[in-house]
Amino acid sequence: MNRKIVPFVVAIILVCLVMGVAAAFSFGGAVSAQKFGGQAAWSRPYLGPESMKVINVMGDAQNELFIQNPMNVSVYDGNGAVLLS
């Protein structure tokens, strides 16, 4: 076999081996995928937000939701109550 072809053959064999092991784990059910979900704690309409951050705005050791658009800035507490607007 030509010396230039040997690395390609080895690479193809390794790729097939890795794909085979991945397929065995994936379809065999040995490893279950993490599924993330969640439930909304509260919801408020807000027209065209450009920036949203969860930070401690008020300095009370509680995180608040800071939202802004070109016309408005609002700060909500953890329960969805408007602190500043």
C-alpha cells in the first residue's frame, strides 16, 4: 500500500469506529439526553425590548429584571411587579 494512503485509511477507520460507538450509545438507550423545560413564573407585555438583564438594580440582594427599549426602561421584581418604569 502506498505510504501516502495509509494515514487516510487509518483516519477513515477511526471515524467509522467513533461513529459506531456514538450510534450504539445514542440508539441503544444507554445514555439519556438532558431535556430542559420550565414554567413561566409571570409574564408582562413589553413592546420591542432591546436589552434584558437579570441583575441586582435596587441593591437589596435580590435580582431584578431590567428591560429597555428606545422609549422606555422598566425594572421588575421576582414576582413581576413593576419597581421602576
